[in-house]
Amino acid sequence: MTFPPEATLADAGEFGLISELVGLFPQGEHVLIGPGDDAAVLRVRTGHVVVSTDLMVEGRHFRRDWASAEDVGHRAAAQNLSDLNAMGGRAHSLTVGLAAPADLPARWALEFAAGFAAECALVGASVVGGDVTRADEVVIAVTVIGACLQAPVVRSGAEAGDVLALTGRQGWAAGGLAVLGRGFRSPRVLVEAYRRPEPPYDAGPIAAAAGATSMIDVSDGLLGDAAHLAEASGVAIDVHRAAFEIPEPLVAVGAATGADPLSFILGGGDDHALLATFPDVASVPDGWSVIGDVLEGAPGVTVDGGPYDGPTGWTHF
Amino acid sequence: MTFPPEATLADAGEFGLISELVGLFPQGEHVLIGPGDDAAVLRVRTGHVVVSTDLMVEGRHFRRDWASAEDVGHRAAAQNLSDLNAMGGRAHSLTVGLAAPADLPARWALEFAAGFAAECALVGASVVGGDVTRADEVVIAVTVIGACLQAPVVRSGAEAGDVLALTGRQGWAAGGLAVLGRGFRSPRVLVEAYRRPEPPYDAGPIAAAAGATSMIDVSDGLLGDAAHLAEASGVAIDVHRAAFEIPEPLVAVGAATGADPLSFILGGGDDHALLATFPDVASVPDGWSVIGDVLEGAPGVTVDGGPYDGPTGWTHF
């Protein structure tokens, strides 16, 4: 390392930092030219690429006192890997941009990168490029590139008569965030779920192969993302309260905070669960729960046939 | 439009803004799924993609009082399109992330997007995805994806005996920045060069076809980027002062500011000129100027055989 352990980004310098960061990113065999040139070059055998991009801003999407640098790295990668999962795809390459104050500890950037690389390794993806620059607050910009083994599953394919199904933890991260927001650190399992989501990375491609008619990852809240499916597909969606078993830690947080524990599940958006529609119950893969129906009618979402008055998602402005 | 002309981003809301932005981005025929789903899907016929990413931060890489939103859009796109140019490639797709204060006029975001789209159209590239979110300052994150018609030109291929050559305006933007920094608006041609660089987008692929042995776009300053070539290739590079004809507007700015006008050319980095090495003078394409030699020796850059003591580039921290 060309800088001491307690160095800031300003001490480390752009090129010193980049040189350390690049060492944290192993390159897959599809990477013909990796980080360090004007651009990376990737072999593409599938005839297509699937691409998505996301921003994370300190204070808005994460807090450095609520999650370690490594946790934030995991989350930043997971959020983007999940977008490809929601198309029925799998990531092979990512780029990451880090804008940060000059007095940010260089160690934070390195631990962030280590967490980011570890999350990418879960799906065998490589970090092929990036950028670092100075800013007043930490902003993380990620772009993910991958492929689908079969036709991508879009948001607009749901039809009346389909069933709505969910896979992955849902509401746990929102519960963890509520706990942290009140200055507590337990139930620990929820706090950990917030810090490091565990998106069901295999489930997207399996759902695509099983004939999912539409799919989205839950990032704006379960009902909010169901509404995106409804609007894109021109259908109505009804979600059934009784379909959800409330996990014990959410019951505990509900009791402690006075919130309906179901509101974490219906409104939460940081677990990166997958929400999809299938032609019938028989085609829903193992590991998914049927939680609603697709109906004819004005595009929108109801809960047990009526409007839902709890928090339903996330507003970016 | 779902919001009034004087709306802020907060008034417009994330989805209102995105819906307007998407309308500004025409999609090429290689775009199988464009903006609006969890990810875009692009047809790739070349067997590979070339990828690069860059961040721009308000106050550091641009100022809203020194350039219009449309100018900033042009620059943000140009900076990234230029990275592919420097590989001998051409962009086909870009994503753009915009983090911005809630009170930013929505009009600024729309004009930025229009400039961005117009610059992309110069090379026939499509804006296929993006993200918007709130932040204390404006941060723009761009990822560019494209292809090379022949082997990518990397930084590490220069050999002793090669010649160093340059194409595109160089030093004009630095001159414009010096003018703006002193509160002036003329020479207007330099200010315009700073606001809207004109990278030589055809020159990269032509240089690759002509046998360029190494290439980089000038973004850290001419001597700084020559040093990147020297270090990556393990060679010494000597730049010849006499090779540069000083354009009249730079002479004028030098006279007004007391700066050596050559310092804008040797140290400037916002024009996105291309710097490349070729095996001999005969292989240098039309439109390029030979400005130096590649020599054996310790990796580094000299000017007329000696050290250069002017400003040589850009430090990110």
C-alpha cells in the first residue's frame, strides 16, 4: 500500500487509491481488458447485454453510522445485481463510481470495495471499471451488465387471470431500518437484514424459465412495485393480507413501535425480494408464495379488494 | 408535461421527471428494451462490448453559472464518448444517473438531458437507462457502452521508436476556464470550447485502423496523459515544444493573464483531444500532428529533453 492505514482520500490521492482498489477486484475470463485503461472490454457470447444503473447517496440511502463500509458495499452491489435478477438475468460485469469528501478515510473506500466485490462474487460477476472523485457527500454510482438465458421478463406482461407471487425476505430490512431509526440495534436479525440484504439471485432466472409473465424487484415497496407492474401491464392487482405470515422479529418491532407489522412487509423496499406474475398457481416455482391475483380493471393495487392506507413506498424527491 | 415550467425536482417528483426525461431519449434499433423497466436490453452483434464510467460533480467539474444545463449535458456525454474513442471504439448506448438537490429546477434536468442526448446523437448512441435521486449537490454519473471494429488500442502498446501524435483541439478549454475564472467571457471561442468540447469522434477508430500502438484521450492534461502512456508502456516520451502552433486566442489569454500560452496546451484536459503513438510518421493519419518521440528509458515525460515545470494536469483529491 502506498499510503498509511489512517490516510484520508486526499492523502492517498486518486491514483494511489485506484491502484489499491483495482487489486480488490478479480477479473473473470470474459474480461478481455479490465480496469486501468480508458475503458474495459468484455467478451459477449450471448448476442445481447442487459444493463441497469443506480445511485446511492449518503444520508438518504445509507448512513455511515448505521452500516459498515463493507455493508454499504454489499448493499450497493446487491441493489444493482437485483435489477438484473428481476429481468430473469444474471450479472457478469459492474462498474462503480465513488464521489466522496477528501477527508473520507481511505480505509472506508477500501472496505466498501471489498464488500462490493464480495457481493459480486456471489453471482460470479467482475468489477471491470470505475471512477473516484471528490464531492461534499458520498455518492455511489453503479452500473451492472449481464445476460439472460431466455427472453427477459419485463414489467408489462401481466394478464388478468395471472397470480402474483413473491420470493425472498420481505419487510425485514424495513423493520431493521425502523429499529435503527429509534436508536436501537435489535432484533439483530432485522438490523443485519437492513445492512446486508440477501436477494434471491437464483430465483429470477428460474422464474423466467418457469414462464413468469412479468417481474420486478421490490425496491420502492411491495405495493409500490406491484403498482409498477399493474401500470406497465394495464391490469389491476389485488394483494391478500392472509397470504403473509408475519415473522416473529417483525411482530416484536411492531409491538415496540406501535406499527402494524404488516406495514413493513407491504411498504418495505430494501430486501430486494422478487415480485412476479405467473399464468397459474401450478407454474409458480418452489420457494415463491402466491400473494395475490391479477384482475381486469383500472391499473392499480388493492389489498383484499380495497385501498391500503399504510405507507406504500419510497419517494426519491 | 405533468408539472409546470417553473417546477423544482421536488415538485415534479421522481416518476414525473423520469417520464419527461425518457421522452428526450430516442432509441436505436439495437435497443431491444429501453428505459422504464428494471434494466435495458441491447443487441450485441460484435461479440464484445467496451465499457467506461465517469462522475461529474458540481463545483468541481462544472459550475451552473459558467455553463448552461445543455452545455453540461453535452460535456457529460462527450467525456464518456471520448473514453471509447480512445480505445478506437464507438459508443452505442449510455446510462446516466443524476443526483441533485430537491430545489433544482426541473427545467435544468430536462435541458441537461436534451444536451446529453444531442451529444450522443453525434455518434448515433442511445440513452438506454438512468436513475434520479436527491443529493445536496449535483452529481452526474455516466456509463458508456460500445464496440470496436478492430482490436482495442490500449495504453500499454507504445514502443521506443514510435512517434507521439495528437488530434483535436487542445488547450482551448483550459484557456476558456482561465477566462471564466477571472470573471470574463471572452475570447468567446475559448469559453465555448470549455462549455462544449468537440472531441474528434471519428479519429479514434481511424487511428486504430492505421495501426496506433497506444492511445488515450486527454482528460488529465496532455503531459499527464502522456505520462499514463509512458508508465503503462514502460517507455520514455519526449514532447517537442516547437510542434505546437499556439492559436491566436490562447496567445491573447496568455497576454492578459501572464500565463505561458503553451501551458494551456501542455496542461489542459477538457478538450478531449486524442493522444496516440504510431510506429512511424508515415502511419500517422491525416488530421494528426506529430508532437514527440517514444524513447527507451525510465517511464516518464520530458519536454524538449528536460523536465517541464508548468502545470501538468488535474488532481482529483
